[in-house]
Amino acid sequence: MVDSAELIGGGGTNLHERIWYRPAISLVGLEGMPLGEAANNLLAEAAARVSGRLAPGQDPAAMSERALNFLGADPT
């Protein structure tokens, strides 16, 4: 990490703790229209692959349900 970068959120934690011990969700794949057919418009449908890391003591089933509810909610 460059010296000029500022960390946001999670006050009172260091970088090592944020990377390895805090819950996180990452987008690891995105599927939509093939690049050869792409145009400057919004797709009606797309899919994503996400990866999640739980903090110690979090219930995997409960966190999975919360994530699915959030991702399936109407964004408006």
C-alpha cells in the first residue's frame, strides 16, 4: 500500500487485522454480454460470483441468508 493512501471505516484497526480478521465480501467474477457483442447500454441480466470471509464467531448460515437477502433486494 502506498504511503499516501488512507484507510476508511473500521476505526481503531490496523491493516493486518482488516485483511485477515474482519468480515469481507469480494466480487471475484462477473458475467454478462460477451465483449464482442457489447454496446454502451445496460444489460437486462447479469451474474456475479462473490466470495465472503466471516469474522470469528459469526454463524455461516445466518450470514449467507443476510447476504442473499441484501443482494436480492430491490435497489430502489
